[in-house]
Amino acid sequence: MSSIRRIEPGPRMSAGVVHGNTVYLAGQVGNPGDDVAAQTKTVLDTIDRLLAEAGTDKSRILSAQIWLADMANFGTMNTVWDAWVDKANPPARATGESKLATPAHLVEIIIVAALP
């Protein structure tokens, strides 16, 4: 039976869960009030930190779900994403528009990754 390890567990959810050889990250958001580029950078920095805590890195990301409050920000978000993503190992990815937790949140990213 595979163990389950929770990363930064809280009363409502964990920032991440490791089960078997897979890491599941909760949706990560940036600082409300920042523009979409700054929020995306903050989210990706948080993803790097959580993946490292789980024992992996962005080269092992299997899939990414990106939610934007407004698809008009797709190009700006992609500029930050493209500078960050491991070009040799890009994940499967989907991007959609959705209302987020607050109107000040402009981007949320959900990641599934493999352990080495």
C-alpha cells in the first residue's frame, strides 16, 4: 500500500500531496493586486518551492491546468510561463477562463508531477 505525504497541510486543504510516485499540487495563486505577469511569476516560484519540497522539479511536471480570470491575459501569462517552463520537458497543459477566489486573483495554476 502506497503511503500518502501531505505538504503544508491546513484545515481545508494541503498545498500538495505525494502518493506513490506522483505529486499533486493544489491550485496556486499570486498576490492579489499584482498584475497577471507578477502573479504568474509568484505562482511559478511557489510551484518550484513545493516541487522541491516533494523531491522533484519542473522537468518532471506531467500536466498543468491554468485558470485565468480573463483570457485577454493569455499572452502575458504565456510570456512568463515560456520563460519558466523546462523547454526539454514541457507538460501537457490546458488553459481556461474562470472566476477565481477573488476578483483580485488573475491566475491559478494546478500541477501534477512525477517523482524521480
